[in-house]
Amino acid sequence: MAGKEDGKPEQPLKWWQLSLLGVACTIGTGYFLGSGVGLRIGGPSFLFAFALAAAGTYAVYDALAKMTAAEPAKGSFRTYAKRAFGRWAGFSVGWVYGCSELLIMGSQLTALSLFTRLWLPGWPMWTFAAAYASLALLVMLTGTKGFERLEHLFAVVKLSAIALFLVLAGLALFGTFGGGARPPAFPATSAALFPAGALGTWSSLIFAFYAFGGIEIMGLMANRLRNPEEAPKAGRFMLGTLAVLYAGSIALVVTLVAPGTFPEKQSPFAVALGGFGLPYVPHAFNAILIVAGFSTMIASMFAVTGMIVTLAEDRDAPRPFARRMGRRRIPVLALALTTGGMAASVTAAFLIPESVYVVVTTAAGLMLLYNWLFILLSAGRLVRPSGPFRAIRYTGLAAIVLAVAGTTLHPTSRPGFFVSLAFAAAIGLVALIMRKRWKRSEAGSAGGVRAAFVPDWNPRLRVSFLAEQSSESFQPEVGAEDEKRQPGHDRDDR
């Protein structure tokens, strides 16, 4: 976000640093708390939903990593959408992502306030929300370096928390802590695995995807890799680690907790250990939830602020939002817009009925998946086609479409589906209106050529990058690269 600090370029990232950032941006309340909603809807079969969501998430990151390895771009998936489908796509993807993350940040702040109230029940909620928002703003003002250091620390804390749960739950499974609320038993029959039937599993799929939300932030950071070709490696390591930890922890939860007994607003992991009389477990998990929620909230704040800057640099938002100020080159106006949007979201959470706000935040999560769909669609145009890649991409498309369609099957998520369509339609309508301005602007520019990223393997669509007017990070001269490229060594084959 900060661009450069003290006039020095940002330090490039190693692949393992990007993996740690991915862990920090992904493990949050969607996993520690939201998985309980999936377990209530789908029962133990939520494990299968997690497996499908992991495959879909891998397909999305694989597509994003391949585009990043070929041509690192400052705007990441927004830039690729623009270059694959035109300016309307970049505008729509950027604003859909920004709006959805602002709403999600508001829900995260609300959740943090609820968690903190366990320790300070007499304090008003708004004081906690203001405190966490102020802390997040301070982190943003430290610049990119401060953000990365803190997120690396949070990643270690969250991975350690999951590992600790696996150890404690494993010991409980073997009777180390004595008898629990019920004898541990893995649901081995079809009736026990699918208490709500196949439709219940389908409806729970969206909540499994929420546990992987945040991988798109890795894409926004991947342009800073020391070696962009290591972007797929970073994602494979991160997602593989999370898939194993998620599957193992959920399997232990459904073994230790009877189906249908997961309470609302309580982590299923705390519930799983709560029956064994372990001291301080509720407080320990409350602290973990706070760390996880705060970590993903500042990651979202970082990503949204950066997205607003790239939109402004590309003239898809007012230009002043791209202005950086001070020694750390902070985009103050963009950060102020993000903070204002977050404050409005929190205010709405405190004022409107809880049922209405759940609908809005569900819609925000669905809008994130719409962006994931665009990543896969953009890759279909920008990545050299191959048999394995096509299979992975179609698997991801099918998994996301299934998750979105599954929200219409359950009353908890159905209203959010229609609200998400309304949000997307409103942004699409603005993009349609803006197209007239863009056409007039292009007609008055030199040559009037629309810049687009077109890969070398598709000669029918190939155009020059020289007409690119945005300030995105890659502007190669195609002809010059052709002279340097040796026969049989295309950049997309790296």
C-alpha cells in the first residue's frame, strides 16, 4: 500500500514470506467461527464441502499465480480482468471487491467487539469497535513493512493455535482428560454423515469457501515476489498446509461433538474441548478469535486501500485517491475512504436488526466469490491453454458455481444471494453508464487504442502494450521482447 518508504523501493518477498502472508490473510473468523454455521447446516458432511472448497480455492490461486508469473501486475486480478475483457471488467471487479471487503470489515469489527465483551461485559460495544479500528489505522500508517511484520507474527500465532487444538483434541480422543460430554465417535454411517441429506451438504459449501477467503490478497502482494515464477509454489505450500490443518481439525470436531449441538456465536473448536473441563479453554479460544479477526480485518483494510489507489491511478476512481503523502508515502485519502466505509459498516451493524446485517455480510462474501469467478474467466483468455490447466480451471468454476447456487437452498443464506445480485447489478449499471465517458476519452486520446493484455500464443487478439495509459506495473514493448526472445523459449513456457 505504501509504495516506497523513505524513498527506498520495497524489499522483494521470498516465496515463503508470501505463504505466511497468505496464511495470515486467510485464517480468520470464517474458519474459527463460520465453520460452526456450516456444521449446523450440513452436519459432519461439511468435511466433504471443505474438500471441494479447497479444490476450488486451489484452482483460483493457480490461475492467479500463472497470470502473475507471466506478467506481474500491481492491480492483480482487477488488472487481469481489464486486460482480458476490457475496462468495464476492471472497473466492476475493483469496485465489487472494494465494497464487499468494506462490508466484511464491518462484520469483523462487530465480531471483535462481541468477543471482547466476554472479558468486559459492562462496556458499550462501540468503544471496542473504535479501539480496534484505531489500532488497525495505526498499523496501516506504519506502511507496508509494518503490516507485513505484524501479519507474519499473526500467521505463526494462528498456525500454533490450530496445532494446539489438534494436540489437545487428539489427547481428548484417547481419554487423557477423562470422559467428556459424550464418548468420542466418528460418524461412520451415511445417516450420521449426512443428517441433512445431500442438499444440506450443498448448502454448507459456501461456508467452507469462506474459510479460504483472503487468497486474493496473496495475488495483490505477489507482484513483489523476488522471483514471480515462484507464485504458484507459494500458493501450493500455503493451501496444502491449510487443507491438511482444516480437514484434521474439522474431523476431530465432528468426532468429539454430537451432530446438531453446535451453538450459534461460539467456535466449534471451543465447544469440542469445552466438555473436558480444561481450564482457561474458553478464554484461550476467545483470544485466538480476536487475533484471527483483527489479522484478517487489517489484511482486508490493506487490500481495499491498495485497490482504491490502483482504481484511481487507472482513472476508475477520483484521481486524488492515488496521491501519496509523507515520508512513508501513505495514500492518505484512499485510507481515509476505507476508514470511513468501515465506520459506516460498523454503524449499520449496531443500528439495523441482526438478521438484516447477516444478510448483507452473506452477500458480501458471495461478491468475493464473484471476483474469484472473474479470476478464472480471465485466466481462460490470458493463460496458455493446456489439458491439466483446463481441468483445474473447470473444476474451480464448477465448485464456485455450486457454492453460489447452494445459497438459494437454505433460508439462512438465500436472502444474501439476492442482495449480492443487487449489489453487483448496481455496480454493473454504473460501469454501463461510465462506458460512454470512456469511449469519448478514448476517442480523444492518441490513436484511440484500447490497451489490453494479449498473450503471445493468441495471435488473433494480439495488440501492442504501447497504448497502455494506466500506471500499472508492467508496460513491456512487445516488439522489443520479441527480438530478445530466443526461438522455442516463450515467456509463458517458464
